[in-house]
Amino acid sequence: MPGSQTNWGVLLELTGPGPKHEQLARALRRAIRDGGLADGVAVPPSRQLAADLGCSRWVVTQAYAQLVAEGYLAGRTGSATRVRRVGGAVTAKEPVPATPPRYDLAPGLPDLRHFPRRAWAEAVRGVLTTAPHTDFGLPEPGGHPRLRKVLAAYLRRVRGAAPGDVLVCGGVTDGVASVCRALVETGVTRLAVEDPGWTRLRRVAETAGMAVDPVPVDAEGIRVGDIPAGTRAVLVTPAHQFPTGVVLSPRRRAELLAWARDVDGLILEDDYDAEFRYDRRPVGTVQGTDPGRVALFGSVSKTLSPALGLGWAVLPPQWTLRTHAPPVVDQLALAAFLDSGGYDRHLRAARLRFRARRDRLVAALGPARLSGVAAGLHLVLHLDRDAADVVRRARRSGVKVADLDDYRVTPGEPALVLGYGNLADNAVEEAARLLREAAR
């Protein structure tokens, strides 16, 4: 735990765009999230930290005030300002068992038991057999032309995406990171994000040099009117908000597009699991409505496996961006899998399996308060007691679950995010029973 001997000038390096108080807030935020500043540790008095960093005391007080407002720090009159555990922070916690959980209900994974091994192996074998020798040279920066063409047709057909420059990348995280770096180079240094939202993408934006502005989410999706003035980029999950599970309403879609036009801004649309909607057809992309204002991101991480490292970005026509493309053999295998209809068949089977599994989990949880539309690979379980305690109790029983606060900037009502994508069908009832006992 950092103490009086901490070299604050090294731990909190002031770099990146923006005035010094924003640089300091960004450095403190990163140190808390990465575990450099543990839960409950006292940060130095403003006068002392200002002397250590060679800046004015005003810079420190402004940074502290910002992080107190965001929930990263807790200040109390007559007491030191201390680190407070917030969404995604790696802080000191009660040790958890070293053995893997018996039942993994953490969100983020598809059913790895049903990865289409044979079909994928046949696609790879076909590439190795028939691809011309020229395809085994250095990968093209934006991806192989064949996969880019096949992806463009697939996204138009399945997601209602508008024609655009499809680039192949290592996944949504890789694509968003590339766009954030490009935005910073053009002078756009603030990014609005949904709160709660996917923690990793917030970190990626901050690493790229952007200041992140959390914007609340309600039953209609992101509250567009709360996007701070001066912000010209926003990251959203319209088809199935992560992690609340709401769908961006038509009214909010119109507001979001109007906002982008008014501020000459860019919408970053994460279409992470839109293929899985169980009660109706999934809504189309926002990008399909205004391709000049929206960058669309997707991957096979939630449909096949994150181990493949295959994703895409569809950018507005005026954008030029170079991405680090995945291995060519894997790109061509995905193109063949899409072309053959194998990907569509895999998705149809996965939808049936996930819908049935979600129904079983909802029934097994009994009279619990659940939220989130019938879609994707997770739902939210609301609690009447401390969620962190339930997470610890469940883990001791062999059940891994996620605290909703792990994805929030500002902590809120206690709730758990339950992922059922990688949960075996024959384990649903027992996992739900153990979870009910932990929450009792």
C-alpha cells in the first residue's frame, strides 16, 4: 500500500492532452484502476502533492474534486481524502479461492463448448489448400480484401449497416483504440461513455489520451442531454446496452444523431452481441441511419470465441485509418465460414441454445428482480443487500458472478451482472441455487 515513501512524481506522471488538473485526474484515475492506489489508502494533502509534483495547489484540489465527484475518492471534513473502490478498479479485496469456479456466471463469454471446431478446421484447411501463395506475404494493414468484401455484405444483410470502409482489426477494443488515437490527433480529446459501461473500453480511451466523461443510462439508453458541452465523441451500445440490457429508444437515437450533427461529432457504436435477440428481430445499427457520423465496431468474440482475435470497424467515408490486421489465414477462414453459410447456421443454433438457457436461469432464480431485454448473454439481478458481499459469498460456494459496480463510474443500487453464455445447461439450476443462498 502506498505510504509516506511513495514517489508520487513517478506514480502520477502528468502527460497527455489538456490542462494540468485534467492530466492529474487522469493519472490518479489510472493509478486507482490499475491497483497502484489500493482501496482505502489516503492520498497526500493537496499542498504536499503540489510540492511533490511541482504544480500549483489549485491543480491538485481541482483534480481531487473531480475524482470525488466521480466516486474514485472519498473526502470528509477533518479526515484524509481516501481512495474509494469504483467500477473496474483493481483494489485490495478479500482473497478468493485459487481454484477455478465450478460455475462461471461472469459476463463476456459465449459458449466455448460449442465452438464449431470441425467447421472452422475445414475453413482453415480450405484456405491452406486453395489460397494463392501471394496471400502468405505480409498482411495488408486494413485487412484482406476478400474478408472486407464479405464482411460488408454480411453487415448490410444482417445488421442493416450502410456501405462503408470496412477495416479488419483485432476486435472491438483494438478498433476503438485506433479511432481514439486518431481522434486525439485531430484535437478531439474528450469521449462520453455510458455509465455503467464496458470498463475495458474506458481504459482504452484513457490510454489513447482521451478524457472520459461518464453519462448516465436509463430505461431508454444513454441520456443524450447529459453529454457535457465540449465533448465531440461518444461511445454507445445501442442494440443491447452493456451491462443494463436496455435498448436505445427511437427517440434517443434521433437525439444522438442530432447531437452528432450539432457538435460535428462522432458516434462510436459497439455492436458487440446484437446477433442474439430472442423475443423479436434485433434493431438495426445506428450507423445504417447516418454512416457519415457513426463508426461501427463488431467482432466474433461473443459469437465464436475471443481467442480468434477477429473484429471489424466500419468508418465514415472521410476517415482514413490503418489497423493491425489479424493473421491472414484466420481472416480468410472467417471469410470462407461466412461465404459457406456456416456462420449463419452456427448463429441460429446458438440463438436457440442461449434463449433456452436464459429462460431456465430466469425460472431457477425464482421470484428475483431481474432486468434487461431478452437478448445477449447476460442479465441483471437486483439485490436488497451489499452486492460485493454476495459476490464474495457466491465465490466461496464455487460461483463466479460480477458486481454491477464493477462497470460503473458512480456506484449505485446493488445488483449483479449474470452471464449465462458459457454456463453448461446441466449446471443452471445448481448455480442458481447457490447464488440464491449467497444472496439470502
